[in-house]
Amino acid sequence: MSKFLIFIFLPILFISCQNHPSNNFDNYINTVAGPMPIDSMGLTLIHEHMLVDFIGADSISPDRWNRDSVIVKVLPYLMEVNKHGVRTILDCTPSYLAKDPLLLKALSEKSGIQILTNTGFYGAVRGKYLPDFVQTETAEQLAERWIAEFENGIEGTGIKPGFIKISVNEANTLSPIDQKLVKAAGITHQKTGLTIASHTGTWKTASQELKILKEMEVKPSEFVWVHAQNEPDFANYEKAAEMGVWISLDGIGWAIDPYVERLLFAKENRILGNILISHDAGWFDPAKPGGGDFQPFTNIFEKLIPILTEKGFTDKDWNQLLVENPKEAFVFSK
Ligand SMILES: [Zn+2]
């Protein structure tokens, strides 16, 4: 019966979203193939990379990679997670680090996996990935650029971002540029309903970002604390969860033990409802021969789930972490 209802309901939702993508904030996501109903997300990896180029904002150019070569390299890894039931991947490669929406669209079509790309700028690594105009423009002007990507698509492709991705440097006090990026993200969120994912690290820095957003009346539940695994004091996870912040434990492609420890803490302290998990894995690197070594998107399925299931994690917990939380975190809302 419930399956039957879903078959009836999904096409109706889809049609209504297609007709009114800009005024129906609660029911859809922007994938690289266009707006899709939120319930189509299914099993979701919220932080992965298909392509990253670390050359820097002053030298980046699409001439540095061949799209077909990237597809040949990346597609088998997508087919692998497809077998694990993954339906949606959020690609977190920002502008000036080789964000390539047409590449993502081709990979999505070939793999059958929905992919979301992002808008925003990456301030970490002392601004190596920021174009010069970020120094002089105001937060409002930067936000205008990101809102234009949401409204008109990215660089003439017509492909719209599914979330905001920024990054800031770890600091006792956020730099003026980093503060400006957070403000621009807040303005963009207010105008578009897109969720803000910020590459951060520790709570010391995340809490400063949240303070700026609070002053702008942006809810903490619109903020994803990216790389929260770098936080040494687990009590800060409870603080963040209490505020409604999304805690992103997202380096599982590279290690397992720190995540086992943190997820057990989260379950024991009943904050799994605020946790997002992913691998931060991948990617084709144009600076390396053949794109370099590729870190697969499979540790969650092959290592983490067996270990934690043995320690008491249930199907309901996995459904929450990999299906329900991503949906709730990345749904459009203002
Ligand atoms: Zn990443």
C-alpha cells in the first residue's frame, strides 16, 4: 500500500516542482540534471569529490583537464557505490578548485546517481582559492554572484547549485575575509533557501560562524559544520546538536577509528539526529599523471557499517544517518 502511494505521489511532486521551482522551497533539491523531489534523494553521500585541482585561483583553467579522461577514471567508482544503493552524491568541489557542472552532469547520466553541485567560495589555505575581487567586493556583492548562479545557472550551463559551500581558516578570531564569506553565505541562504556547508574544523571556529549567522537570523539548522571530526572535545558535539547544527563527520574515506569513536558517542548521547557522514573521497587531480590515486567512496559500506552494526547500530540508525538526515539538512528552507 505505502509503495503504491509513493508511485502515485512522487510523479505529482515532480511535476509540481518542475513547474514552480522557485516558489516551492520545501519539496525539492537542485541536482545537476534539474530540480528533483526531495524524496528522490534516498541513500546519500553528502561530501565527496569527483575532480579537484589545487593549482590556485590565479592559474585554474578548464584546459587543465580533459572531461572524457576524468569520466573514464571516476565512473567505475560511482558504479561501485551505485551497487551499495547510493542514489545521491553532493559534490563539494567549489569554484576555483575545478567545479565543473557539465562533468558532473555527464557522470550523473552515466552512473544513474543524482549529483548536486554548489555555489560559494573557499577561503581556507589563506585565500589561495579566492579570486582577487573577493578582497574588494562586499558580502552583498559576493552573495549577488552566488544568487545569480542559483537563479540563472552556473557559467552559462543552466545547471543550478543544490547547496552553498564556503570554507574558512581555523582561527581564534575569523579574518575579515572569512567573516565576509559567512555573511555572503547567510545572504544567499536568505534569498534562495540553500543550506550552507562550511569547511571549518573545530567548534572554536564554527561557533564564530554561527554567531554571525545568528545576527542575521539564519537558523543553526541551515548550517553544516564541515570536517567536525577535527573537534577534540566531544562535549562540543552536544552543544552544536542542541542548537540544531548539522555535524558533518566526513573523512571516512581516509580513516575509520575516529569515526567509530565519534558515532558511538553520538548514539550514546542521542544526537545521531544531527550527524551527517561521508567519505570526502575521490578525486581526479589534474596535476598528477592519469589523475593520481583515487580514494573510493566505499569505506562506509565495507568497513564502518559492519563495525558499528556489531556494536549495536540498527538499520534505523543507518537510515537516519544516510537517508533521513541528508534530506532534512539539504531541503530548501528559509
Ligand atoms: Zn572535501
